[in-house]
Amino acid sequence: MFARRTEFLKASEVRELLKLSDSDEIISFGGGLPAEESFPVGEMREICNQILEESGVKSMQYAISEGHAGLRNIIVKLMEEKGIHTSPDDILITSGSQQGLDLTAKVFLDEGDTILCESPTYLSAINAFKPFYPRFAEIDMDEEGLVPEDLIRKIESNSRIKFLYTVPDYQNPTGRRLSLERRKEIAEIANKYKLIIIEDSPYSELCFDNRKLPPLKSFDTQGRVIYVSTFSKTVCPGYRIGWVCAPQEIINKYVLFKQGTDIHTNFFAQMQIARYYEKYDIKEHLKSNIEIYKSRRDTMLDTIERTFPKEVEYTRPEGGMFLWVTLPESINTRELLVKSLKRGVAFVQGSAFFPNGGHENTMRLNFSGIREDKIRKGISILGEILKEEIDK
């Protein structure tokens, strides 16, 4: 009765387990939630009233699929600040960056095509791509991010490659950042091998060390990089406002599929985001957010250092919302999660982030959405459980 692609719509074992963490009694490092204290509630209340008074009917009417003109102009300026020269015609407003990934799959993928991706990679990107029956070729990572030499090996040893999907800045799930040298090198590789790159960049503004790196798209000389981003991490996630930046020829294809999906993204929310950027200082807002996230990152790292066994390895992200933990191979984090939930702590097992499976001894921890007292308590409990497992 159902289409074959529904095979990939089975409830994730991870998500089913994490439903148990939706309780005030559970300390959950499993989500990817921004800090609620960072949401500009008062400012948005004022903005909503202004829009309804000035443009109430327009804000409630159907709108064009490409998105609010004023918001697209603001995005053009944001892209210019990153060294990306573009125009409003190269911008499509989407329902969160997740819709950008869904449209990417619809535009590019046929059954049997190959997607190149980091190993590990973003779980929801895997879920967006899988219903189109691609193959995944995972590329090695180290502390500088994706390894160019392995990218070349995978390009030369795989057929029907459609694109490279990458999260260069404070990657979800590892928190790693692609080095400047490698960004340049990967852009050159894309030109040499005529490779399309999907650059997913939701976290680039959450930089803790004041050393922002230019996007891959800023090195794009042949229109090969499709840049996907969102306001979810800079303003608030509930509005579901993201965007895609690409050459107009590609954007036109995205628009056609978007028209068959939702016609257009929430227009009232687009107007609110545009007004927020026009009226308030986004840099001051981000500065406040970064202070919260950096403090929580530091608390998590300090507690891990004090309480985790020495056999455990972990990343030290310089931004974003996550860090990555690698345990001794004898420990299975699926089993560990069950034990951890019984002690009131949740996390995401790392195997979910590998499209081809394996790596059962890894986990992702989120620090952005949890108060520091809970971070200390939850990580200490995890440390106790890990010591018990290693000492068996």
C-alpha cells in the first residue's frame, strides 16, 4: 500500500529511547536546543504588534515562494559579510535549513547516486537523503575536520557522485571546525572534479574564539557550492526560517519543488525576522548568546576532565553546541544509554550519525540548552557509569 521510501520512516531507536528523557527528572544532553534565555521574546512581542498595525493584511496573505524581499536583501548583506557575493535572486527562504536539505535531495538525487559526507555526519541530513535511495561514502575526519586526501580517494573510487555534504563550522555531531587551509583545498578539489558541495552552516556565528573562518562558498569560483543556513541558532528555532544560497539556475529548481511542498514559508515569521534585523543589533544579541554557550561548554569540559575515566577521548569545540565522545571499543553506547536513563541522564548514541552503521562506542553531548548546575550533575553521573563499565 505504501511507497517504498516509507521503509526509511520507521521510528528511530534513539528517538524512542530519548522520548523517555522528556521529563523534568531527566538531565538530557540528547537534544540540540538553543538556550531559551537567548530568545528575544520582548523584542518579538513589540515587532509583532508593529507588523500587525502596519501590514496586518499583507502579513496574513499568500506570498511568493522565493521569500520576503526585505529578508532576502538582509541575507545578501549577511552573506557579503562572509565574503560571499550574491543577489536576492540567488536566495530562497525555506522552512528551516531542514527544508533546504529536503529540497536538495529532491533536486539532485536519483536512486543509486552517491553522497559524499563526513564520518560522522548530521543525523537529520541522513534522514532527509535516505528516502531517495542513495549510497553514502563516508570521509575520514580528524581534529581539523574533513580530510582532503580521503575525499579525493572517495571521489576516485565511487561512481555517480552527486554532491559532498559537509558541516564545516562546529560540526554536528563532533563540534569540529574545518581548518582554513582545508577549506581552500576542498574548493580546489571541487573545481578539479566538478563536484557540487552542500555547505550546511547553522553554527558559524556561534564562535567562541573570535576567529571566524570564511565559508567554503567564499572560495567558490565556479558556482559549485550551495550554502544552506538558518536563523534558528541566531534568533530562535521555532519560527523555522532558513535559506539556501546558490546560482539562480539551481535556485529555480529548488523553487519548483518548494511550490509543490508548502507554496511558501510562514510569511509573518519572515517579516518578524526581517524587522528584528532592521531594528536591533544582532551582533550584541549574538555576543550574549556566545557568552552563555561558552560558559556551558567550559563547564562540561571541566566536569568531563574531572569525572570521566582517562580511557575516554572527547573533542574540545571552539563554538557551536556539541561535543563528541569516543569510548573504549568494549563499550556499546546503546546499552549505556539504557543504563544512563535509569540514572536520570540522556545522550545520543553516536552510531546514529554514521549512515553506513558501526561506531557503537561513541556519543554526542549537547551543552547549549542545559543550565550549568545540571551539566555538572549529569556529566558526573555519566562519569560514574563509565567508570563502572570500564572496571568490569
